[in-house]
Amino acid sequence: MRTIGVVTVGRSDYGLYRPILKRIMDEPAMELRLIVAGMHLSPEFGLTVREIEAEGMPIAERIDMLVAADTPGAIAKSMGLGTLGFAQAFARRRPDILLLLGDRFEMHAAAVAAVPFTIPLAHIHGGEITEGATDNAWRQSITMLGHLHFVSTDEARRRLEQMGEEPWRVIVSGAPGLDNLKTMRLLERPELAARIGLSWDPPPLVVTSHPVTLEYERAEWQIGELLAALDTVGHPVVFTAPNADTNGRVIRRAIEAFVARHAATRLVEHLGTQVYFSLMAHAGAMAGNSSSGLIEAPSFELPTVNIGTRQEGRLRAANVIDVGYRREEIRAAIRQALDPSFRRRLRGMVNPYGDGRATERIVRRLKEVPLDQRLISKRFVDLALLTPQVPVGSPA
């Protein structure tokens, strides 16, 4: 039986993993070894490990790694604690393959710890770009440490090959989070409104503002501008909580103060995938800097106001309106997103991040790839070997 270790560190990845976890558990030749870490184990971030337990997912290891602060030093210390915790877990039992998703610093700690154990690393969502965040560095570093790459787009595949990855290691699977849309029952509007405790007339804005970690010193001003723009929109607002990144608490405190002053707003620690997707299905628009506005929202034809540089460089569909940080820009973009004519133009749009069949492609490859020296011993493929050469002086 092939043991697949899967690392989940928070709500941002668990909902995307869910179809994959269920498929692995259904495979007779595969054993799921779920390693829960990071925000899942923190009461401050909703103690979302309880959701995993409630779903009956078998938890093999719990890695408590977050320190109670969000300074740069605290993030670095959390990474060190995580590396130590994951190393101890791998020493107790080494999985045959370790599956990681995304670009969080907690995921990077798991990847670093796995290298001395020569555990093959399979990585989901590599090759994407987020120029405003340190996540960009963690993602690209995991690529260099990884052995299999499940990317969401052909553009991401080309980037990994440009980074020297052997083409056979890179599989265009699509984004696994979209697979949920094929099987998940979405809540009707009255049920959703009751669940959140908010009027649905007019439809609310969904707002997620995470720290822009390469600009963390400006977090207070950035969230202040966003909240000033929302103050005059005239729609209910559902905020989702920021991640455990540098200065995340600055953003949280500002949102909490805003919600305390505005009755038609809610700050929700953790919605769960079903409620979150249902909210996207019925919302008026999204705003903030979450990747879900670019990756999942197109499947709902949901207008998204993408603020600032956090997602700069990531592939966009027609639903995305890019703006800077100033309140006037944000206010104008939200009005554009809420305009019925803009929504009508999105009808029939195709999500560039996949067709909802990522799980079968990922699990099939995890099941069939030979666990041999060819997988572990990586070769760097020079880009010149992948592209036809034009002689010097010849027309391109």
C-alpha cells in the first residue's frame, strides 16, 4: 500500500484538498496520512481542526508551530518550529509521497524538513505568480524542492519548465478547488442568510483582505483605505478573517472595529467550503486580495475587485477589476463590479483554472508514478534544450 502524506495548514488549503483526500481514502492501494498544522490548531484562527475531525478524516500528526505574534521574527520562528515538528513526524513514519498545496510558509517548513528523508514531494499550484507577497518565494522554493508538480494552467507549466523542471514531472491538472463544484450542494439564499445572520437585500459583498507581506509596514493604511471605501457602498458586507501573516492582527483589529460600528456587516472566522462557495454563488461581488477571487470566482461569474499587488502576476479572467489601494479607486471599482451590466458581460465565461477534473489526474499520478531513483534525482533541463534554436543573425 502506498502512503500519501498530505499537509494541511489552514482553511485556505483544506477546502481545496477535500476532493483529493476523499479519493485517496477510496483507493484500496493508497493510505492517507493527514498531517494537520498551523492555523488549524490555533483558537485565534477558529480551531478549524474540529471541522476535519467532524468530517471523519483520520489525522495522523498535529504540528503546533505558530507563535502568538505576527512580526517578521515571529513568522521566522514559526517556520523553524514547523521544520522541527515536521522532521519529528517524518522520523516517526516516513510517507512514500508528501503532497503539499500552495505557497504558505508553513508548507515550506514541511518541504524543507522532508528533503533529508528523501521523501518525494508532490506540489499543487506551483508556477503561479503573486509578486506582492513573500508567498511567491515560498512557492518557487517548494518547486525547486519538489519532484512532481500539479499545475493549474498551461502558463504555469511553461514557467516550471523555464525554471529547469523536467517536462515529465509537470502535469496540468487544473485547480482542485473547482472539483468541489461538481459534487457540493450549494445553500439557497434564505438558508445562507440565516447561517450568516445577515440581510440579503441587497446582496452582500464578500471581502477578504490578507496582509501584503512585501509591504507589511503599510498594512494599517491599506486596510484603512479599503474600509473607508466600504463605508459608502451601501451593501451588506461579509468579511472573512485574514491569514496568520506579518501584521495580520493589524488588519483583524481594524475590521473588528468597523464591524462593531456597522450593523449590516459580519466578520466570519471560518465559513467552510460549502458556505463559502454558496456565498460566492449569491453575493453581489467580491473585494480584497484573496486568490479565490481569481481562481474560484470565475466559475460563479462573480465580479471581483482585486486590490493592490498581492496577486500581481497571477492569471486573470474577465471577472477581475484591478485597482490600487486608495479609497477612491476601490469605491469606483466596487460600483463597477455591482453594476448589472458588468455582471451580464460575464455570462458564459470560462474559468481558465480548469475543468473540475483535477482530482482524478492528481490521484492517478500519485498512484502510478514509480517511486524510484529517477523520481528522487532531479535533473536541470536547460531552456535551450526545450526550444528550437535560431542561428545568430537569422530572422526570429
